[in-house]
Amino acid sequence: MSEIPARPHMDPRIDPARLPNHIAIIMDGNGRWAERHGLTRAEGHEAGARGVRLAIEGCREMGIRCLTLYAFSTENWRRSKTEVNVLFRLMSKYIRKEVAEIHKNNIRVRLLGEMDRLPVRAAADLRYCLDLTAGNTAMDVCVALNYGSRTEIARAARLLSEEVADGRLRPEQVDEAAIAARLYAPDHSEVDLLVRTSGELRLSNFLLWQLSYAEIVVTPTLWPDFDKQCLCDAIVEYQLRARRFGGRP
């Protein structure tokens, strides 16, 4: 990923004053893409890794402040051991290949999820990436890895219950803001635009709290084919909508 100045060639349809602050993507369709091309699922996942690169570059170019990518859910452990191993090998390969450029572009990588079940090499590579980029300020890329939204919300509730039991918090202080403050990335607790590829119409236990008022754009494009133009198309659709947050126009 080359070093990129902000907004060099923005799609002329996009209003730069109305960009979403936080985009989240459910990256779906690697397996179907591989099947259509007569390739293995591993090759499909490798093609999907290239899509991650393009998504980060595209958001960085437009000045998007936060991009959250659904990389591996708590439910994905049910997949075959072979496929899970492939996914984590690819993750390590991607980190080792891209981390220097990500850091050079002043991008901070953050983890949503738990590291306890990750393979040793993948956990070490991820920790190196998190530590190296911790002080960067141009953009956040949040990687939802070993992530489940219900687990995240339950974790926040557990933290709050411990604080109440210890007398550090009163029960009446447990409100929406208190829960949001105890999520994995509390400063990014609201998503403006959710994009799901491959045409599936599910949230799949992803950012259930943060997506409360997000605009949802579903595209039939399979993730390995999702490029910067597809990202622009999603943002254009987002900007055509009137966000009401439960109110009336």
C-alpha cells in the first residue's frame, strides 16, 4: 500500500462535506468467488486479502476517519480446521507484508475481539502491528477478529456489574453512554455506513450496538471483486439517504 495524500481523486459524485465518519464492512463471498473461478477456498481468501488493501487505501484517500472490517467471527471457529489455519496464515502474511506501509500512512490498527484463541504466530504478528501503529492519528482501521457482538455487549455488562459491586459506580449510572464506553473501541461506538458484500441480508452478530442508526448498503459484489469504485458507489448511496435517527423530516 503506497503512501497516499488525502483525497487525491475523489469520485465527483461524492460530497466531501458529507462523508461517513465510520464505515464498517462485512467482507463476504470469498468462497463463492473461488468456486466461480474454479479455485480453492484458500485462493478465494487470498484474493479477499487484496480487497482489504483496496478498502483501506480507498478510505484513506477520501479521508474516512474509521474503517471496521469483519475479519473472523466467534462463529467462524466452527469451520474446518484447515480453513481456519489458512485464514490465520493469510492474516500473518498480510500483516508482515503491509504493516510498514500502514504505519507510514499514519494509520492506527485496532483490535475488536479477544486474542486468547488466536494461533501463537498470528497473535504475535497482530500484537506487533497494534503496538507499532498505536500512536498513529490519520485513520483507524479496526479489525473485528475472534469477534462477536453479543460477546462484546456481555463483556461491557460484566465490566459494569463489577464496578457496581465494587462501589465504583452506582446502578443509576448504568445507561447507554456507560455501556458504549465499555465496548472494544468506545470512541467509535457509532457506525455511519455498513456495507455487506455478496448480497446476503444478515448482520451476522456484527456491531449490533454500533449499528443502531447506520445506513446499510448491500451489494451483490463478492468481496474479492469489491474495489475502490464499489466503495465509492456505497458512499454515493449513503449520501442519497436522509438520516433521521428515529425522528421525522
